[in-house]
Amino acid sequence: MKKSILFLFILASASVFSQNSDYKVSSYLAEGTKAPNTHYIGEAWLNAIIHNDDELGYNITKATFKANSTLDWHKHGSAQVLIIVSGEAYYQERGNEPVILKKGDIIKCEKDIEHWHSSTKLSDVTYLALYGGGQPTTWTEVVTQKYYDKVAEKL
């Protein structure tokens, strides 16, 4: 019995060390780091999955916003795609009515279109944001708690 346990231990150890460590593996499931409280109300965590990769030319960021949290109005120098992974979000482009996005929804915001997005009043949201590399976000206007509350009432 002792020999069997020793053999299994050696086999397990060998399989761990035989893994190729040349690969860089990360996970979009990691929570990320708490975002500094700028350009939004509430609580947010960001996980820069792919960031400033010159070869790919785009970024992928996982963002998690606690309920009742919102980003300010902003725009990007490239198109942005949001993939809702869990929860619910509010989304609005300047000049259009706000909508609710739910788990599984995907929305594309065109380059230089002013917009904002957030968790809903009662639900956290986690989304993947895909956008061009090297293009900074331009923050244009604060989304006030009063405005956010009006959107929540409407939807």
C-alpha cells in the first residue's frame, strides 16, 4: 500500500513538472483589481486580459460593476464591443434611449460615439469589453446619480 501511494505521488509530481511553462495562461474569471474611483459612481473591478498587445491591435478587459454603479459619458477612438457575461446593464448612446442588456447580449458601439454603460440599480454586471489598442478613452460628461436614477425608473 505504501509503495502504491509513493508511486501515485511520484506520478502526480512528474505530470505537474512536465507541463510546458513557456505558455502564458491567464483567466477572464479572475476578479481583477478594484478600479480607482474616477469617471464612475459605485464599485468596479477591472481585469486587463489583453492590453497594449501590438500584434493583436486590440484590448480585452473584463469589468465587474456592483449594482447601482455607472460609468460617465465617454467615447473611444475605435469601435467597442461589450459582451454581457453575467447580470444586467444599462447602455445608452448620446441621442438614443437607454436600454437594458442581459447575460449573453452583445452590443457594438461605433468609433467616436458618445455613450455610457453601467450595472442596473439592483443587479451587478460583468462584461468583456473589446476595443482598439492604443486608443485612449475620452471622458466627456459626468453621469450624475440623479440622471442614473431617472434611467432606472424609466427602465
